[in-house]
Amino acid sequence: MATTSTSTSITATTQLQRLYGPKPTPLMINKNSSKISKNQSHKPVSRGGDYKSPVIVYLKSPEVVHVLPHEFMTTVQRLTGKTSASSSHQDL
């Protein structure tokens, strides 16, 4: 039994070498290379309480629109370009 499992593992290893080819040579660092480090002039971004909220830049100044409560939905739909789903809801 030991002989069979050994020959099976050798056969499997040989098949893997044929599938993937020979093992590549290990990578080496050239002696003439120099270490490059990142400039530390800016603070690293922390995930804590130092979060800055985004800056909102308006292309056009916001407009204040005064409407009555029952006209609110119609006004929003008119300003956003959406049409009312059903005019029967406005009458309620």
C-alpha cells in the first residue's frame, strides 16, 4: 500500500510540473537599486473624527419657494420636471 501511494504522489507531482511548467527563478533586488520613500508632507487620512464634510458648490443660487402644504407635492414635481402620477391625489 505504501508503494502505491508513493507512486501515485510522484505521478501527481510530475503531472503538475507538466501542466504549469518549470518553477521560475526567485526574484532578486539589484545591488544598485536605491530605496524610494513617499514624501510625508501631508497628514495621513484618519478614519476617526477628523472627517471633513464635502463642500457644496452651487452653479446657480438656491431659490426659496413658499407654498401651501397642500401644494407642496405639485410644486416639487413641477420644479424637478416630474409629472404627477394621478391628478385624483391632488384633489384629496
